[in-house]
Amino acid sequence: LSGLDPAQPYFQGTPTEVRLDKSDADFVDIIHTDSAPTIPNLGFGIGPAIGHIDFYPNGGEQMPGCEKNLVSQIVDLDGIWEGTRDFVACNHLRSYKYYSDSIIYPDGFLGYPCASYDFFQAGNCFPCPAEGCPNMGHYADKFKDKIKTSFMKLYLNTGEARDFPLWRYKVTVTLAGKSKVKGYVNVALYGSGGNTRQYQITKGTLKPDNTYIAYIDAEVNVGKVTKVKFLWNNNWINPTLPKLGAATITVEVGQNR
């Protein structure tokens, strides 16, 4: 039984007989997309974990792409009706859009078990544990026999618009060169499943022999990594023509470590 952002008003904090609960089915998975308090934030969705596994994409309260104004929603989407509806209840409605995308992407929407969204964003819950991570949405029940705790909170990030799934990678870059410079370092991943755009790993003072780590949520599952593109720029003309390279680049895949 999949709960797509179950309702908060009149249900949150009520006995289990009244609201959706993991006792309602052999396996209950929940997607929380609008769990901010109803007062004053107008959140429609329930906040606490109530299923066997509970997914909190983007933290479960504010979904990317839902900050737009009414005019841009109507222009971007499928006409006035859907645009108006998405403007009023965009976060709430993301739950079914993620679910429908999950049918098309069986390997997408990996949920990482974590204590909080801030911990997840900081990379503290990466990579997946030995038993793997469940997939939010249609294929969540593949994880049914691997659940070890009474409640399991899972976090992930999604895109702003269709297609929504993102794949998380840890990229570690150790720089090589003779002198420190100011600028930024970008990396793009190439693989058997496709290529990513460039992602910024770090910016500011770049020191040779220093190691920089970033967690990127890529719009494509690159599969087996075949190549990594490294680019640095200091955004201004430096008469000393500093040179900077990558001594090593390590890419860790969340799913299979």
C-alpha cells in the first residue's frame, strides 16, 4: 500500500484506526512531499513516519520547481487548469508525479536511510548500506524483506521538473600544481549509461595537494564510469599563467558503493 503524501489536517496525531498506518497492509510505503505544518505553512501532508518505510524527497516539505509564480506555472505546464492546480498544491501533487516517474525508472529515486535531511545533504548517509537502498515509488516493495527497524526514514533529491529522478555520486578530487590560485573546479561524468553536465566541486582558494569532496545529484545514471572531465577556471587573466590539474579523481556510486 503506497501513501502519496497522506493528509495532515484532521489525521496527523490521531489514533492508528483513523489514519493510514503500517498495520493497514503487509507493506506500507509513504512519500512525503508537503509535510510542513499546516499552520502557518499550509502543508497538506502528514509529517511523522507512519509506514514500514517513509521517503522524504528533498526533505519532504518544499519541492524544487514549486517556488514559481502562477504565470510561469501556466506557461511551463499543460495549460491553465494544471498550472493553477500546481500553483495551489504543487508540493502535495509532486507525490503522484514522482510515483508515475518511478514506474519508468526502476533504478531511480534511491532513498538513503538517514537521521535527517541535513545529515543526508552533508553526505553523512552515503553510500547505501550493505543491504542497499529502496527505490521510492512503484518498486519500493522490492525492499520489503530487507527492513530491519520499526521505522525507516529515507532521503533523496529530485529534479525540478520531469524527468524527476537523480542519481547521487560522491566525487573526490585531489589537485596537482605548483601554487595556489583562486577559482572553481568542475567535473562531468561519462559512462555506459550516459553523460552528466558539469558539476561544481569547489570554489575559492584552490591549493595543490588538497582534496575536495562534493556530492552530486546527477540527472542521468551514468552506469559504468568510463571517463571524468576535469575543468578549472579562475575567471580572470593571470599573467603568471598558473597551471592546475587533478592528481586523482575518485567517483563513488551510492547504490553499489
